[in-house]
Amino acid sequence: MTAPIYKIAPRPLWEAAEAAGQFVGAPIDLIDGYIHFSTADQVRETAAKHFQGQDDLVLVAIDSEQLGDHLVYEPSRGGQLFPHLYTPLELSAVLWVKPLPLNADGSHNFPALDA
């Protein structure tokens, strides 16, 4: 298995995806036309940039090998290649879902990640 990729999502949005059987994306994903993911090296910066101070989030680890040709690594922040999925995420590719609680300073307390 290649290194997992990660999605940060509000818990209610992720619970709705679980009920529906697939994740079609957060509002920004729907606007952009693909689901934004981060690698283990990128996800903390993603949390700080886009989710600072937000509570009731989950961190979802995804087996990128299961996403096939619909997963494309494209330049974004500072020229880094970020994983973008151009189809709904089938939940069979999810490795785990864990809470992403806030620290006292508004940053997030991450679980151990597979890089």
C-alpha cells in the first residue's frame, strides 16, 4: 500500500457521507470540482490554514491505491503536489476516521499518521 492521504471534514458532513455510502465533498470541493486531500506532510498545514479554531472535525485516512486514475496530484500551495479526487469517495477506501480535537491554542491535536 502506498502512503495514505487525508481529508479533514466537519463531523456532521462526514456522518452524512457515511449514511449516504459515499463522500461527494465539502462545499469547497463541490465548487472546485474535485475533493481536496492532503498527504501526511501537508495535512497539519492544511488544518492551520483552512480549519484553525474549528471544532467538531474528523480526520479521515484513505488508501490512495483504491482511488485509481481519478486521483491526481496537482500543484497547489507553494507548488506542492496535492492529491485531488475527481469522483466521489467510496467509503471502502477509508482506512480510519478519528476525531481532530482542538488544543488550547486553537491548533488541532493530530493522531499518529502514516507517512
